[in-house]
Amino acid sequence: MKRLLNSFHYAWPDLTAAWSTRHNEAMSFTAINPATEEVIAEYPNHTHEEIEAALQASVTAFKDWRVTSFKERAELMVRAAEILESEVDEVGKLLTSEMGKTYTSAKAEVLKCAGTMRYFAERAEALLSEEEIPSTASRSGIRYQPLGTVLAVMPWNYALWQAIRFIAPGLMAGNVGILKHAHNVPGSAKFLEELFLRAGFPVGVFANLFLSHDELSAMIADDRIAAVTLTGSEGAGQRVGGLAGANLKKCVLELGGSDAFIVGASADLALTIPKAVTARVQNNGQSCIAAKRFIVVKERADEFIEGFVKAMSEVVVGDPMDSSTVLGPLVNAEQRDLIHEQVQDSIAKGAVLHTGGKKIEGKGYYYPATVLTNVPRDSRAGCEELFGPVAVVEVVDNLDEAIELANSTPWGLGGSIWATDPAEIEKAIAGIESGMVFANAIVASTPELPFGGIKKSGYGRELSALGIREFVNTKTFFIA
């Protein structure tokens, strides 16, 4: 066993220093269309006076918002959901233009946001209801009460969905929120702020701020910020989590992942192969829970690899507004160059390229669906998260080795097992070290179930009863 673990060891790089250097620089909030490379819009950072005004407005709004009824909050949240549903086409175009995801997936994201808003509008009161616990008291138990202003630092890959995962349960719990969004999706950030104002939420309950990283650090330290939530890279999590910890603030971190897609001996490959393609190229391959490592038991390897390579080579790359497109552009030139460097480094060190692996010439930051096998552990595709449509396929002798390999990374966000044998499924669910394990289904987020990871994928949970309770005071009461 020790020899097996050593052979599967991943030499994951330390990205903290690189993140700190790059992200301490002043940021401009500029939206560039990844398909055309055209500048869509530019927004200046908010001034110190505007930031101060937003902070104070949130404090003032919280005093009233925390005591509004669940019914009042729910009516406003449902109204915001109705606006999203009625404007799904326009909002979908905004997401596609800023990030490059296909228009089909962008509209699905908008509707998912609306559905989640309705979910928490309907269930928040029950999820946060008082719980009586028998004790020596005449009456005792737990009450859940809001904390105050929650600062959310959100990424570009799901510009609406990542934010709504925090906003919907947070506002329904009686908190207020401030959003610091990614620098390349400012239109989405402004839309969210305007959405809640249009729905009738009081000024100060939710606001967007265009901040530099220095200003973000100062906000985390400000006593008016009660808690912080971040979705982003491991390096970003280390920095924001460190600042929150230094200032004794509650923090939830949803970070990177290198999810394993395990193909067991009993897998139905007619189902598994198409799902494997979707799991890798969804959101143009830019998803923390996208399958990145495809671990196949030897007896099914030849058949899986042949079918998977063929299917990946047929993925349609093109204009994300075209309904026939499956894979749109990567978010920017930097991301496309990074994924290409990871592929080329791995090929130079011995990896076998089966399809893709070359930049697509012309306008737009396009990269084809790519499959690598025999990837050395010390190559970049062997030890880094691949945030693009590149799949690494690895072959093992049996399911035990597959689970060991799945657990050999420092991350533990999600994973999946593809098998028809219940014993294989149960072994994988029990053995995979991650926050989520799906069987015969692509790892996904849903409002009913908690979402989050372990190890360097972060801590805390979003969504579900656990998510809405992350940013509340779990208050014990005891009446003698």
C-alpha cells in the first residue's frame, strides 16, 4: 500500500506567492468579449467615499432588514426571481458576452438562479425555525439569528450563479450583503445590484462594489463586515481566509478542485462516455467541479479511451451564441495560454496527445477539447488544476487503486463513480475523500444539498440547510 501511495503522489505547486504578486496590482473592471476580443464596457473602481457610503448603508439597512418577516423577505426574493425569468434571454446574452459560455448554458444558469431564489424564499423560515432541546430548563434550545453584513468575493466562471448561492440564503436569513465580483464581469455585477433594487429590496441590503485588492483587504478588516465568503482559487482562499482569520471573521471558502471521474468495471459505457465529455467541457471546461481526471479500471480502459477520444474530437467549437456550439472560448488570452502551456509541458515530458492540444487561430480565445494519457506525475497536467477543456485519462488495475489515485491530490471538492454494481458504488462513495460524490451523474450543485469541499478545496458549505446556517448566530437559549 505504501508503494502504491508513493507512486500516485502529486507534486502540487505552491501558487500563493504568484497569486499575491499578481492580485495586489490595481485592477480595472473591464469586460472583454472572449469570442471577439472586443471591449464591451469599462467601469472605474468605486472611490473611498463611495465604499464608505456603501458600508454605512449596509449597517443601517441591517437594523431593519434583520427584523423583517420571512414573508416580507420571500415576497421580494420571488419578485427578483420573476424578473430573472422574464429577462432570461437578455441576461443570458450578458453572461455569454462577458465570459464566453454558450448561450444555451447561460440561459440555464439564469433559470437555475431563479429556481434557487424561489427555493430559499419558500423554505428559509422552516430551515431557520427555533429548535427546542430538552434539558434541565423549563424550556431550552437553539435560535438562528443573522450576523450582519456578509462580504462576498466571487469569480467570473458562473457570474450569476456563484453570487446567488450566497445572496439567496443570506438575504433570506436576514443578513445584508456586499459583492466584490471578478474584474472581467462588471456588467453581471451591476446587473445583480440593480436586480434586487428593481425587485424592491431596501437600499443597502445588497450592493456591488468595484474594489482593488488593497481595498478588499481593508474591508475584510473593517468591523462593519461580519463575515466573508469566497469562491476562487486556492491562492485567493489562502489570502482571504488568512485575512478573515486574522480579524476573527467567520469565513466560507469554496476553492479549486481536480475532480476524479472513476470508471468502474461494471460501468455502462454507452451512458458514461457522453457524460464524461459533458463533465469535462461544461462551461468551456472552466468549472471547479468539472471532471478533470478520468480514472479507468484496466479491463474497461481500451473501450473507454477509444470512445472518449472519438467523442471529444467531435465536440463542436465555435460562436457561443450559436445553438450548435458545445465549446465556446476560454475567458481570456491568459487562461488559453495557461492551459496550452500545461498541455505542451506534459507532452514534452512524455504524455500522449490523442486529440486537440493546439491553439485555434483567429479571433477569440478558443481551445479545442483535448485528451492526454500517460501523463507524468511531475508534468503540469499531472500536478496542476486544468481550468480548460483538457482531460487526463489514467488507467489502474482495480477500483481500490482508482480510489487511491482519486485521493492523491491535495484537493477534495467532488468526484464521481460510474458503475452499475451497487458494491462498486458504495465502495467509491465511502472511499473518495471529497465533499461530494455522485454516482452515475455529473457532479453538480443543487439548492437542496450542501455544496463544498475538504482539504485545499476549502471549508464550509453553501446551499441547503447547512448553507443558510453558515452565516447566522446559532444562539442557545435556556429558561430556568
